[in-house]
Amino acid sequence: MIARTFLFLLGALFACTLCIFLLMLMPLASASLSSFFAIFPNEPNPLLSATGTVIAAILVFRYSARAANLVRRRRNTTTVLMEMQQSPEFLDIIEKRRAHFPDSTDVSFDDWNRARKAIPPPGAASAIIKEHKAKRDSALALTTLLNHYESLAAGITEGDLEERMLKKALRSIMCNLVDDSRHMIAGMQRMNPNNYAHLTALYGQWRKHNACDINGDPNERPIPRES
């Protein structure tokens, strides 16, 4: 009985001591919590709110601008491809080029230069006049085609055209044309290194090494660096 009474009194004393200790800690805990929540003010900081708004606006603007540029590039590229496929003038240029400079035939600078300057002798027959005109037209058509692909290459470089779409549609056609004209291009670049600079760079990226044409002959060869 005495032992139980002693244990009861001892437990009561411990409980009272613990309560007093907790009561002493409550002000400190309250102060700590107040300091912690003071980090988060009731009213938002105007500077922080403005900064967040600006950052969000910049991100939205950049994303919107990038999406708009992608749409613009694809629209421009689609227009170019449709004009190449459907324009009677462009198809006529291709046929005129083939009249004197057929596909899969190497064109030297001298051959092209003579063709573009072909003038029939005085008093020549109509057939000779027609033949010389066909040579001039063919040389001009070849130059026109190369200029067209140079403009496409420049459009890719400047970010106005979508390279992936053009490569999928025109890689083989463009590379075959440049391969046929590589000596002519080299001769023109000997006089001015900037001639067909964009086309040369794009051809270097698109051409397939060790490629062959339908006859098994080497194709898509590098443009020679003539001295």
C-alpha cells in the first residue's frame, strides 16, 4: 500500500514538472513560429510580383515568337516548293537547261562560258542561229537554277526557310545539279570566292559521300578547289 502511494506521488510530481517545463517553452516556441511565418508576409511584395510577371511575359513572348517563326518558315517553304512544282516558267527553265547541258553531264566553266557567249556568224542560216540561241538559253537556264538554289540555301541560313522540309523534297535534285556543275562553280569561285557560297556550304552538308547515280557512276562529288 505504501509502495503504491509512493509511486503515485512520484508520478504526480513528474507530471507537474513536465507541465511546468512545457509552459516555460511555449513563449519560445511561439516566438520561433512567429519568426518563421514572418518570412511570408500577408501582403505580396510588389517588386517580387512585378519581377515574376516580367519573367512570365518574357517566357511567353519567346515561346510565341519561336512558334510564330516556325509557322512562318514552314509557310514560306511550302510556297517555294509549290511554285517549283507548278510554275510553267520554272519547268521551262529546266527544259532549256537540258537542251545543251543534260542531266548527269559534267559542265566545265569553259563550256558554260562559251555557251553563254555563243553568237552565230554574220549571214548564218536560221538553223545555226537557232542552235546558238539554244546554247545561250541553256547556259542562262543553268545559271538561273543555280541562283535559285543559292537563294534557298541563303534562306535556310537566314532562318526564313525550313531546312528539314527542303532537304526531304530537294536534296537529291539539288545535289545532282551541283555535282553536274561543280567545275563550273569552281571556276566562278576562282574569280570570286563568294559566288554560290551558301549553296556550296549546304551542298557540303547534304551530299552523300561515295554516292552513285542510276548508272553506278560517282555522284555528289565535292566541288574542286581550283587554283
